[in-house]
Amino acid sequence: MAIALAVLLGAGTPATLLPVSAASAEEVGPVTKLPIPRFVSIKTSQTNVRRGPSTTHRIDWVFRHQGMPVIVTGEYGHWRRIVDRDGIGGWVHYALLSGLRTVIVDEDEVPIRAKPDPDAKIRARAEKGVIAKLGECEADWCEIRAGGYRGWVEAQSLWGLRLEDDAAVAAATAAGG
């Protein structure tokens, strides 16, 4: 019997990603020299997202879900401009971000399978909105860990894998993000 994994994404919790153009995919951050844009995750259970890159800028909202995947679209000193899967962005201090790769289940009742095979045994089912740690990916399958379960899901049911496929990245890039 499969067990459902659930997470509540409270109202006002933004989550967005934007598609990246080929030109922007080759850019690197002026501070870290890491690719811009790139996926990271929220490190803490309460992360202030500010209007600009300093503590003197107003807090626009607060992320309350540790592990939430976001995209870094810019860097300034110790600050990183991010966007979530809904395309909503702002500035976060780098210490509040992690390089740990996570994903969000983007479809209802996604089967978590024992192997990367559509006929493999179902270990659990993940509900839409579940945040999971990302393992390896092969072909159209990715290994995830969430709620004490580990298994394989079809990559198309996850958000946070490919920048070039994401509308949030495209919107942020078009807006000069």
C-alpha cells in the first residue's frame, strides 16, 4: 500500500522559476563565479526576501519552507537575487541559501518507484507541493528523498530540474532579472 506524502504551502508562499536563454546560461556571477542562473535551496525555515541587496531594504515576504528550490538570477556582495517557481523574486543573504539540490513535486499523486521503470513497485505517492531532496537523474527519471522515502519519479513531474525548460527563468531574464 502506498503512503501519501503531503506538504502545505501556506498562502503567500511564492514559488517560481523562469526559462533561461542560451546566452544567459553561459553567464557567471561576479562574486561566486558560479553559473547564473542556477538552482539552490532555502536553508532555513524562515528566510526574509528583501526588495534590495541590504538589510535596509524592505522585506517583501518570508519563505517558511526549508529546502524550497529557487533560482539565483543575480549577485551583489553577500546578497543573491532569487526567483521561485512562480516567478516572484527578491534579494536574500547568501548564508540563507544552500547548494543542496531540491525539487517540488508538480503533479498530484506522483508514484515514487523502487527503480526508474514505469512498471517498478510503488514505494509511496508524493502529493503536489512536496519538497524533496534530489538524487541522481538518468534519462527521464530522478531519484528523490522525502518523508522518509527514497525512490524514482518521472522527471516531468518535478519542478527545479532544468533551467532551460522553466517559464519563471525566462520571465526573470526578460525583465532584466
